[in-house]
Amino acid sequence: MSNTTGLVKDATKAIVDALPDGTSWEDIQYHLNVRQKIEAGLEDEAADRLIDTDEMQRRLAEHKEKKPEANS
């Protein structure tokens, strides 16, 4: 077993242990999904794959300018 797999299992156990008794499968899946999304975001940040809000707004405005009119 790789160290990463061990860390994932440990994190999963910690999440499940922190939930109250009677937690539904859906609640468990939700919390695991949130943790997975957070980890993915942290990895993206570490790999410099994020852009700031100003850059996103600039890109969206640029895209809107290029988009052809629907009634043209």
C-alpha cells in the first residue's frame, strides 16, 4: 500500500468518525466529496494552476466579445 493510499484511508476514517451516529450514506458521500474537492484545489494551488478573479473576469469579458450574436 502506498503512503498516499494510507493517508486517504486515514482521512476517510477521521471524517466518518467525526460524523454523528445515524449519519446517512448520502451525508458520508457529501463530506468525502467536499474533502476530495478541497484536496484537489490545494493540489492545483501548489501546481500554480489557479487564476485570480480579475483574470477570470477578463477572460469571460473577452469570450463574450468573441461570441456571435444569437439573431445574426
